Amino acid sequence: MRLCDEDIKKWIFKKKLIITPIPNMKKIHGATIDIRLSNKFRIFKKSYNSIIDLKKSSKNIKYVLEQNISDEICIANNKSFILKPRNFVLALTIEKISMPNDLIGWLDGRSSLARLGLMIHMTSHRIDPGWNGKIVLELFNAGNFILALTPGMFIAALSFEVLSGICSKPYNYNNRSKYFNQENIISSLIYKE
């Protein structure tokens, strides 16, 4: 069952769901809470010579990913990040989320931004039970306009569903936690699987 606005507030007030900094309660609507864009971005270097072989046994994955294929940049809060059409960049939320082991979260883009061509996530929109950290956004400009993204802008919305019970293997269980306690934008760690 998806939490409604009043239940989201209750989970936050009871510290069962921890969002830091504590969100403005006016930004909790219906069944979602709006979250903001930080000033951190990870841009990828153009490379048409490297092939990342995604076979599980490939030693190539780690080698290529460890070769400085991207740079994290931090822009001033009063400046904008320019995202050109058909460009992809990773970004980070201001909010840090700490999920209990009986709740799952869902990240969704905003319709008003999608109508300009901005995609917020490519596939990873699930926030697992046991997750703790800032959320990495997979921003892609599918539109025809150059988009200026300003730190602090409301970029996405989160919704939450109660699980049928407490999960036995939450995100922070054992070796699954590649991105646990994420404060910065970490590139793909697929080679650790």
C-alpha cells in the first residue's frame, strides 16, 4: 500500500523514515514528497575508443571504469548547470534518505520537466529497504532545448510503499551495499557484482 501525504508525515515525525534535511511539509502532496537538486554533477568524458564488456566475468569492466571516465564537478548554488540536448549526466539530491527495512521508495520525475525533455532516471528509480544516502539522478536531456538546471530546484518526487513485512536482506545487508551511505556521486561499480 502506497503511503498518502498524512502517512508520509507520520513516518517522518516518528523517525521511521528519515529525510535530512527535514523537508518542508508543504512539499508533501497527495502521495509524494518533492526533492531538490544539489550542486554536484558527474560528467562523462567523450570516448568512442573504450568498450565496456558487460559480461560478468570480464576483467575489462573494472579496468575501463577505473580509468578516469568522468569528473565530478560542484557548481556555485547561484549558478546553473547547462544540460544540452542528448547529453547524459549524473546528479545528486540535496536530501539524504534513510529507509527502514519495511518500506520501499520510488523516484519519479516531474511532469513539467518531462514535457521539456528532461528524464530524471534511466532505470533505477527504486529506493530499497535499508538504503541510506543521497540519491543519484540519471539526467538525460531528450528534448531539443538547452536546459539550465539550478541547485535547489525541485527535480523529482518520492513515494513510498509499506512492505508485507520486514525484509530479511535489506540493501545494507552483507555485500550488496555498493552505494550505501552515498554522499557523493559514485560511478558504476558493476564490476563488484
